[in-house]
Amino acid sequence: VSVSLEPFVEGLAAPLLVTNAGDGSGRLFVIEQVGRIRIVEDATLVRRPFLDIAERINAGGERGLLGLAFHPDYGAGRDDLYVNYTASDSDTVIARYRVDPDDPDVADPASEEILIRLEDPYGNHNGGNLVFGPDGYLYIGMGDGGGGGDPLEAGQDLGTLFAKMLRIDVDGTSDGRPYAIPDDNPFVGEAGAEPEIWSLGLRNPWRYSFDAVTGDLWIGDVGQGRWEEIDRSLAAEGAGRGLNFGWNVMEGPDCFPADDPCEGTDDLTLPIASYEHGPGCSVTGGFVYRGTAQPALAGVYVFADYCSGELFGLSSSGPDVQDPVSYGRIEGSIASFGEDEERELYAADLRGGRIVRVVGTPD
Ligand SMILES: [Ca+2]
Ligand SMILES: [Ca+2]
């Protein structure tokens, strides 16, 4: 199969994410890093932003408005959406907003309710993705806080939210939190462990997704100086529940640092795929293609390297360790992949200021 990116919408300022609301409206929603959410309707960029919270946000580098997810029942009795951003004071914030009851194309900036606010000592590794899982819970990908080599030693520390996949129930509250902790989170009741934690050992999970058919969890975890990696956890094996993805004991398939003895690796979950630095430098996790318009991509996990523009594929039903298939390089900086309501696949080209369609052609 050959994979190419077809122009779809231009004129965006540093688009970081493309997604849909799942409300049957057919709209796409695009994040602009500076702090705006834009609507794309009928392949046209709507001039008025859906939400503009730029004044609350510190944007640039790895900071900004980083994530967006709509409640699974959005448009069907629910009016709430969730964002992840770097606040003016550089805190990491996960917040809820509500749509204007009189206008489906505008969210209310005054409706903000902050769920999580975390002081973040470094400008990099802020994670930022938000995804509702097939179980209806919100999955929050947290970077290791930043610096190089995990100076906070967050990766293996269950006492911090950094370097983790978190899982929360936005429909409830508990113990003074504006959300609830699902009973089956793996570290509930464990002394010294934060109960939000679902998986640990992540460095900067820049984009992850659930396979819409199988429920498998796919994570792109950005590496340090040598390796970029993709992690897959099958739904049948818990879709990441309680798993330790290795950072900072390991980077990709190697011990970290490389000359270290790599203690305790028996319990670590190794990547399904890794590639070395050189042309590549930062992985952008993608999606298992489950649409219908591109049958050549059926069941293929499509991802990219942000720096080189190289596109890759993995077999979603293939073995636990695979060499990624390269589809060659494109002109652009792919910050994210995203789906429309028909599960057709798009990508956000940050520097190109555009959204493109992912097209697969049989060779
Ligand atoms: Ca940080
Ligand atoms: Ca890892």
C-alpha cells in the first residue's frame, strides 16, 4: 500500500489536533496551539472560533492548548467537553467546558471547571492528550514533567501523576475531587500510589488512541536521545491496566542509560515497534484505520515522525514486536492524527497550518 496526505483545510495557526464531537453533526474540531478550537464544516474552516481561551494559556514549544475530547454522550443529553492546556503560570490544567445552549458552534469560556491543576517545573514533556475510552472513562496522558532523562524520577514513582496514563470518571465526584476514581483502577487502595494511575513508565505519550473495533490501546511515547516507540496493549490484556511501559529504566527496546544494567525489566512492557533517531526525533502516535473509504488501510495502525515527516504502518493484529513499514516522507510536521465521525483519518500539519486526509492506495 502507498500512503499519501491529501489537502483538506488550510489557514490554521499551528494546528495540534483534529477530532470530532460524535454528535452526528459531521463537524471536525481542530485545536490551535495558541488556545483556540476551530470548527471545520463541509471541508470549510469556520471563521468564528468554537472556543478561544488564549488569554489563559502559555503557548509555544511543547506548551499550549494540547488536548480536546468530547463527552461520549455529547449532543445526546451531554454538553461537556474537556481540554488539556498549559496555563499562563505554566501549570498543566485539565478542565471541563460546556457548549452554549443556544448555539452549537460556540462553547462558553466562562463555563470552565478545573478538574486537575498540576504545577509543572519544566516546559517540555507535558503530555496533553485526552481520550474517552470504550469504557466511558477519560484517559489523560501525562509526560514525565520534563527536563532530560527524567530528573524528577517520575516514570517509576506511583506517588506522582507525571509520566503516567491516568483514568478518571468525569461523571462523578469523590473525596473532594471534581471527578471520581473508577473502582477498578489498578492502584486504588495502594499506600503511596495516586489512584488515578492506569499505566506508568511513560516519558511523553504524545498521542494515543483506542482501536475502535478491538479496544486495544495504542500509545506513541516520545524517546530521549535514541529511540522512538509505539506501545500496544490488547484489550484482552487490560488495555494498559497496571502496565509499566519502562521509562526511565528503558528507552524503547534498550536499557536507559544504554550502559545501565536495566534492573527490574521483567515486569516492563516493551514496545511493539521502535525506530532510532537520525532523521526521526519525535513520534506522533496515530490510529488503527477503521473507516471504509480507504480499504487498503483496513486494520493498519498509521503513525508518523514529527521531525522527518516519515509515515509508518503497523499491523494491528500482528505480533507483539514488529518492524514498522515506511510509507516514505511527506512535506509537513504531523502533530496528530484524528478521525471524523465515519472514522476516516486526518492529520494535523503544525507548520503547514493545515489539516490533511490520509489516503491509502494499493500498490
Ligand atoms: Ca513539563
Ligand atoms: Ca517504553
